[in-house]
Amino acid sequence: MAPPDATGGTVQELLRQYDWIRFDRTSTGGMIAAQFVERLQPRMRARIDLLSSHAIVAMVSAGLGVSVIPQPYEPLRRAYAFREVDLGRKGPTRQVAFVCRQADKDKRSIGALQEAFRL
């Protein structure tokens, strides 16, 4: 993600032009994002580490840097202006698995949860 008025076209260009606001590496998403940035820009130094994606979105929206975070929730998309940048085929991905007990598989709440994961 980049500031709304960012001019760089690629992730590499944006990382060269802006400070990196790193999603805290103690989280799984932050570790994956940091590895991705390191592959693109070896020895890239973060300006700040934040565990809150909400705070990162606000900082990026204010033009303070760029970041790699999981896709923001819809309310954040409506509240802040920012530019989403395609990370390409080699961009990080996340897979989520859902497991439930056989006895619970027909419960409405389980069905609703499964449907939410499909979105």
C-alpha cells in the first residue's frame, strides 16, 4: 500500500521513494511481509514497526511511507485514502484452513462461518 498520490509504478520504485512502515515481524503476516520486502530490497530498513494494521493504514494515507500488510477491512478502505499496489505473482499469500468436528458440520453457525471464509 502506498500514499494516494504516490507516483511509483512498482513495489520496488515505491520502496526506493518512501520510508517503509513495517508490519511487526512478531506476527505471522508481518514476518511474511518482511521476507517479501527483503527479497525486493535487500537491507531495507524500516522507519517504524507497528502491530496495528489500522495505524499503518492511517500513516500510509498521510504520506508517511509505504507498507505491505494483509488486505485492509472495508471500513478502513472507506475511512482512508491509499493506493493498493499489486505485488505480482511472487507476492506473499496467506492460506486459511477451517476445521470442525463431524458432529458440528450441520450447524447453521458453522455453515455461516464457512461461507464467510469463501468470500
